[in-house]
Amino acid sequence: MRLPLCAMAVSVVLAGVIFLGSGGVKAAAGQARPSTEAPSGSGPNAAIERFRIRETRKGERLWDVEADRAEISEERGIAVLTRVVHPVQITIYRGKEQLVTFSDKAVVDLKTKNLQLSGRVRCESSEGTRIFSESLNWSAGDRKITTDAPVVIEKAGFRIRGKGMEADTVLERMIIRERIVS
């Protein structure tokens, strides 16, 4: 028996939402499209356009993710989020404060909830601190942002260039591993 294309697309979206919905992660998605990759066993199980996911703990929002496209791989336990038109947007919350990040690509580890951002990464805290880099990692367990890549940090009219960084979720405390003087 053949399902109409619309029913099959709804099934794919619902499977992705149910998969992502376990473990405190809530998701909503737009239209599903079959992956353009050849079936290889390690490719995505679902490709979703206009992807949104939120993690909460005890009713408190921890982070939100929005992307033009997501490819979910159950075998690898990841969602790869990519920019098509708009950058991938991730908002990390700490109480009333937040950190909004934009990048070309983000990989979400669906088990640990860790995030790897790459490609024109830009972060802005609710207090006005901004970070620019080509890659950043966010650890959900210890709620820290790290990178080994070059970074530019702007805060209160100052600009600092460095290589390697560790920061708290809302960029109040930062350690720059190596300062670059230009």
C-alpha cells in the first residue's frame, strides 16, 4: 500500500519530533524533505526544513535552536543544522539573561545536548558583550563556551583579539588563552 506523499512527509516529521522530544528536548518543525544524500547507513534519517528545538529542565528554558535545515542521524545521535538563507540561531538562557549565537552550521549532540558551532560564529549577550569566531563549542553539562580558534571579543568599547577562550554562558567571565596584538 502506498501512502500519499503528504502523509509520508507528516510521518517523517512526527518521527523526528518524537525522537527529539525524548529526554526533555521539545521540537517543532516545518516541512520534511527526503535527504539528498545516498543511503549509506550513516546518512541522516530525516531532513527537516524550518527546524526548531528547545531544551527545558523542570519547566525552565535552557536553550532554543532555529535553523533553515536539520539532518537528524539516529545512528550517530546528532542533528546537523545548516544555514540555507538565515544563519542558525541558538539562544542559551541563564535565568533572565541570555546569549544569542548565529552561525552557518551547528551540530547538536542529542544525548549530551552539547553544541558545536562553525562558520561565521557571532555571539551577543544580553549585557552587550559580543564574540566573533569561526568555531565555538557549548557544553551543556558545565554550561561553558570554549574554542581553540581565534576570537574577537567586544565589550564596553574595548576590542580584544585572542586565540582560544573559555567563558560562562552569558559572557560575564572569560579566559583568553593567548592574546593576539595587532
